[in-house]
Amino acid sequence: MYSEKVMDHFNNPRNTGDMENPDGIGHVGNPVCGDIMELYIKVKDDIITDAKFKTFGCGAAIATSSMVTEMVKGKSLADALKISNKAVAEALGGLPAIKMHCSVLAEEALSSAIDDYLKKNPTRNTDALRKLHKTPHHEETE
């Protein structure tokens, strides 16, 4: 059973659609379940000022995509890289264990978007960010 918050983010997803001239784009997918996420970020002075997503997948995939975009707005790149799948799931009031992979995809889409930004802006890719970026945070079970 899904929490009220999961259902709200599924039925009324925030920050959906394309972004004009994104600073970073993250693409991830899960070949087992077929979920595909694309996450876009705008960055100014190392702060994520906007985030949008497009997701093809189940309700939990849409809800986790929506939630992660809400969580990253206004965060520094370093703080955004610390957002774990568990934090996304907790922000949604929990996910069934069988759907935790959706929160992993949301974390990985964010990480991929930040990685794309850093590749395009190598002077922003500090040692501290590289270390954070290489540290896995996700947990598959609750």
C-alpha cells in the first residue's frame, strides 16, 4: 500500500516536463521493471535553482522523481549529492520494499544530472564534489 504522500506525488507530480537549456541532464533506467527517468537541473553559483523530470514508469517511479526534484531545489551541489534513496523514500512517507528500486533510480538520476553538469563545467568539479559523487548512498531495502 502506498502512503498518502506517494499518491499525491503520483496524481499531482511536481516539476514535470522538459527544461529549456538545462545545465545538467541525468538519464537512468531499470531494464528489469522498465522504468526510465530523465532529470534536468539548472545550476547557478553551485546551487540547484530548478529541477524537472520526465519519467516513464509506475506510480512509485513518478512519485520518487517528483519528490527528488522538490528536495534538490535550493541545495548546493554538495548537499544534493548527499540525498540518498532512503531520504527520498522517507520524504514520501515510505515505499513498499518491492518499490525501493524506484527511489534508487531517483537518486541515480540526480547523480547523473550533477555528473553531466560537472563534465560541462570542469572548474566546478572540486575534489570534495568528486569524492561525494563517487560515494554510493542507496539502500535497496527499508
